[in-house]
Amino acid sequence: MYAVVRTGGKQYRVQEGRSVRVERLAGEPGDTIELTDVLLMGEGEHVTVGAPTIAGARVLGTIAGQGRAKKIIVFRYKSKTRSRKKTGHRQHYTEIRVDDILAAGQQPKPKQAPEAAAPAEAEAAPKRGRRRPRSETAAPEAAAAAEESAGAAAPEAAAADAPPTRPRRIRKKAE
């Protein structure tokens, strides 16, 4: 299910479970927020369009964070007069994670306990960080099969077949 909501003078297409950055709204991270200016709702082939809004429809979300966008440079310049002005601007935004899109008269879904789901996700997800060296990541069966098929004379033959390597470039020290 998706919806188009209006907030901060702009319109945003939102879906359940996704995040959206909107103009700054009051609240702290973790607070629940309700957007009531729903202009359009859709699910598959069924689309409901408001005139201008859908009465009773709302979007429930959680504030994921507050922040500031990247800096933009504003440079005003007038030719032939030596007039120039350089300023920067960083726009404030609120990151909202959409929890529910509700039509008129619908009740929000009961919240699940996030503590019970967190350990299962941690075990399933691979650990992030530095990669292991290539020798450890290669399958041991594939390495053994390659050694058996190559035979004992493989290192010399492999060295002879390989293209010549260039010597490393040595930088001269500045005097």
C-alpha cells in the first residue's frame, strides 16, 4: 500500500516500512507522528483520490532522526560593479519511518516487540567490517581439486605461461 501525503509545502509518496526525508517537524527520534494531509491512497489496481484530501485517512510513522542536509553554496554576482556575495545554507530535515497507512475508520496495527526480533536478525545478517584475505574465503575443496589436476610441475609451468611482470617503480627522493 502506498499514499501521497503533503507536509512542509511538498508532496511525498510513502510506503509502509520505508523511510522518507521531509521538511523539519517538531519531535525527538523515537516519537510517533501522524500525517493527516493524505492526497491519494493506492493498493494494486485500487486507487482513491481525495478532493483535495481523503477525509479520515492518515499516515502513522516514527521519527528516525533529525538532521541537516549537505551545504549548498549561494553565490550572488553582479557584473561590472565588483559586487559579489557568497553564503552557504544547510536545510533541516526529519527522517520518518512509515509504520501504517490507514484509511478512514481503520485502527493501527498492534506494535510487535522489537526486542524479540532483534537477536534473530543479528544472527542471520553477516557481520560488517574488514574482509578476510582471499586465501581464507576460497573453498578448500576447490583448492584441493586444482592442486590434483595441475600436478607437481604446475608451479614452474604456471610461471612460464604468465606474462612478464614489470619491476616496481621506485620514486626518487627530492633533494
